[in-house]
Amino acid sequence: MRLGITTYCSIGHLSVKVNRKVVFRAADGSEDLLKLIYNQLNPAYPKFFKMDDLCRLGFLGVEWIVKERPELSESEDDAIALVFQNEMSSLQSDSEHQLQLNKGVASPATFVYTLPNIVVGEIAIRNKWFGESAFFVGPKSDVAMLVDYTKSLILNRKAKIGIVGFIESFAGDHFLRLLVVEETNSGDEFNVVSLSKFIAE
Amino acid sequence: MIFAGAEHIVSPLGNSAEENFAAIIAGKSGIRKIPCRAGGKEPELFNVAAVRNFGDFPLAQELKKSVTASLEKVDESSLISGKTLFLLSTTKGEITELVKPGVVQAKLDVLRNKVIRDLHWFHSSAVISNACISGLEALIVGHDLIQTGNFDHVVVAGGDMLSEFTLSGFKSFFAISPEPCKPFDKNRAGINLGEGVGTIILSRNEEIFASKPIVFCGGATANDANHISGPSRTGEGLYRAISRALTTCSVRREEIDFFSSHGTGTSYNDEMESIAFARCGMSEIPMNGLKGYFGHTLGAAGIIEAAVCMQSLRNQELIASTGFEEAGTSKPLNVLLSHRKTPFKVLMKTASGFGGSNAAAIFRTE
Amino acid sequence: MENLIEKLKTEIVTQLNLEHIKPADIGTDDPLFGDGLGLDSIDALELIVLLDQNYGLSIDDPEKGRTIFKSVRTMAEYIQANK
């Protein structure tokens, strides 16, 4: 079975690229890249503002993907698997919860984001996708799990399409590399080499 | 076929799966009322399942010991010569490190490296963090990666520790029960947090296990697509996870002899589960929730509770649910009220978690 | 009371991250939950934190929140009654 990459999305360094073409670029020195991207996309989704940065980033990456591939919204509602990884887990929100805790306060709106997989939930809610998901925590240099598990989900017919990649937001730095993969002979082959190369771009 | 064995548990109930199972049979619970820090100026008393005192569980060390203990129950040379993966399941890892400046020591990767530092022979390793389904998901991932030929063996370990970080958070959700939890009961009032570690080894090769292993059929996960903390009112994600698990495992619902649910003891979670189980036609199948013995051990729950399920299959003894006195869900459940020695073959384990995640996995005797 | 009501509207917008809403847009007697502001269960819990942090009033049962947080006015009335 050959999995081909049918869409690329990357966010970072003040820009958004879809299939390696820049679709949005913020001016140098821009603050709050994620809000700027939101305003450009204008999805009319106020829940965005309750999300932490990790979830905002993942949400926006998939919004761009669905904008490029509107037919993804027409797929069977459990056909799409979300398979993500990052290195810092939810440590940004964890730090915020800890800071508040040091002052004797615990906010449920902060605490709920102290789990990295919440980004999967936000994407699933937005798109009404009831499919498989997995969240791995590890460095960019080791993405074998993302490849092996996504392939096995599709091979075992637990999913037809994978939205897979690295989503990291920590200390104001945002880094997203997502691929759409499916069984097809077109597009670059989805494997550790192609995924690692894309992450290194 | 893929096998599961060499299960090991560290919890307030003991330092092996056998010791934990014996304690459960004897009617013991790991939950007791002890002083805990929950964000206030002073410690307060909470019902938790602590191995020693609140916040002092040496997670990395106990994970290492558990993995070592499990490896002693298999032919380690087969794992060394074969292609073996190590999977760590945890939600917060050594979260108490976060009170110190800098976040590096709290990274889940750092924990993984500590656990397998002396075990260089693992071909690869990874950390899975998917809220409270992490443990069951790690088992499912491990199964699938053996099935597709990526690996010969997978060592799956899960662990989480009690901490002010977590307790304060759940307290802000009003999710903490003042009393020992009562899964599915009319008067249930929330969760008790717990801590512990567990290890289970998966392999395509039955021969590596010192004792006859259990057959592990794998399973599936699904998202509620509803709310990031509140469960789906229709139990959508759990319903789909169970349905998909039955399909992927080629097991019919009628073949399930018993199931062990997530059963946290909150009003909404248990209600959601009763709806999902009813939609799956499972309302009459005897079932339990194990969190009355261990508390909610988060990233360890899927492993510890699966290990108890494996012991249950080995001993052909069904384990009772705890704290259940009066039915308290809109859909009926066949909650087992006392342990029952009876021949049985097929057991389903489920889990649900924040982020709308749900998982279901199936174990059977050979 | 009016000062408290205006103050509450600002605090609600801040506490709940209601980015696109100005305090003046919140009707004093409008239901906070339901269609209007799109508040959910976590927002209800955050309002409990707001009462505790800003007014020193602690609520031990989130169910009580249903009546207290019906509208900005009912929140203000609760605060006045329990100061």
C-alpha cells in the first residue's frame, strides 16, 4: 500500500504556506501571528479566542488545509485520523497554570489546556470529525511513530485519510508542519524521509 | 495473533500485578483521606490513592522498576535480538519539576530517557500523551505496530503521579469527590485522583512469556467532536470507539463476556458511558469500573486497569465494581456487585478523556 | 449598582477571553448562557473563579451558578447581597 502526500501546510517564521506556496505573510516584527492569521482566514469561530496557542496553531493549520481541500469536509465523518507530535507537550499552558497556582488561583479554562491532545479535540469539534487520533511527544528529529502509526491506521482500515505532523507552540514560537496523506499513487510518497525533509524546511 | 503478558503494577495496593489483584479480591482499596496540597494556603484532606504521601511519588524510578520487573517475566534475549519498541504513556510526567525555574526537567521526553537509560537495546521508543486514554491508546498503538510488521515486541509502560498541579485543576472543575468515588451510583459526587505505574509487554511470539499470555486483539479510538472537557451527551465517541474496536478485532458484541469501563464517578462521565454502552447493546453485559480501587490514575489508568483485566482473565474471576449502591444513570448497566469466579473468555476495556478522546480494546483467553 | 454592573461586564469580557465582544454589548438582563454570548460549562466555572478572586465570594456547588449567572444583573444582585 502506498500512501501519497496530497497536501502540505506549514506555519512559522511569520508565514503560512500551503503546498509550498506562501498564502499569508505577516510583517517583520508582527506580534501575535496567530491572531493575524485568524483575521486573514476569518473563520467566524469565536471559540478560537478561548484556545491556548498550541490549539490555535493546530486549528489554523487544519483550517488552511480544509480551505485548500474543501472536499475533506464531505468525507465520512470518521474517515480522517489526526496523528500529531510535538516536543514540549502542553508545557506553555502548564507553565501558566503553575504561575497562577503559585498565586493560589486555579483557572479551569487554563487547566483544560494542560494536555497536548486538546488540539485534537478542538479540530474534531470544529470539523465534526469522529475519527482516530494519537498524540506523540518527542523531538522533530524522530517522527517514525507518526509515519508508522498513520500508515497502520489506513492499512487496518481504521481511517482513510491522515492529517499528520508536528504542532509546537512554546514561549511564543509557533511551528506547524502538517501533511494530508492517503492511499494514492500520486504525490510524494509518505515516509520518514519525506516527513523529516518537510519538517526541516 | 498478538499476545499480552508480563503485566506489572505499582499502586497503593502493592508492587506486582498479582499483589494488586489479591488485594482487590480481599476487598481492599488504595483510596484514603490524607493531607494534600490543592492550591490553598494550607494542605486540605482529600480522598486519594497515594502510594506513600501526597506529591512524593518517584515516578521515573518506579517506572524503571516496573519495566525491569516486567522484563524479568519474559525471555529478555528475544526482545534484545528482535525489533522492540518502548512506549511510555503519561499525561503530566514528573510535573512537580515545574515548580522549579525552567521547564526542561518537566519534559515528557526527559522522563522517557530516564526510564530506559540503561536499556539501550530498545530499537525505538516514544511517548504517548492523549489524556486519560493514553494507556489504552499505547496498547492499541503497540498492537497495531506489531501487526503491520514494524516491530516484534512492544513494552508499554504508563505512569502518573499525584500533584498539586493536577489536584488543583480538577478541583477547579468541581470534579473531586469528598468521599471515595461511586461509579455509576445515584449519589456519585466525582473522582478521586490516584497515582501509580503499570507495564504490559506485547509480542507476536507467545513463547517469550514465562507464563501463558493473554490474547490481545487491539482496539480503536474515536473523538466525541463535542466539547473539550464535557463528554458527549449521546456518547458518540465512545460508541464509535467500541463499534470500531469490534470491527477491527473481528469480535461480535455478543461475544463480550464482561467489560471494564472508565467509570470516573462524575455525574456527566458515567451518564455518557451508560448511553454509549446502551447504544452498543451492552446494557446487560456484566461490567465494572476499577477506579474505586486505584483512584483515577490518568496516564497510568489504561495500563493498570488493563493489567487487572488480564489478571481477571488469568484467574477466571470477574472483579466487582466499588461504591455502587443504587442505579444512577439514565440507561441501565449490569454493574457487578461482588467478585465472581466464572469461566469467561472475552473482556473489553474502555477509556475516555479530556479532549473528547475515547478508546476501546479487547482481551481474550486463547 | 450600575457601577457594579458596568464593572462586571468588563470583568466578564476579560475573564472569559471574549475577544470580539465589548462590555457595552452585553445586555444587563440578557441571558449569559444560551445563544447570546455562546458561553459554555467552562465559562460557568470561570465565573465562579471571578466571584472568588474579585469579590471574595466562594461558591461550593456549581449548580448554584445556574441562578447566580443568569444575567449580569443577577450576578450583581448576588454580589450586593453577599458582600
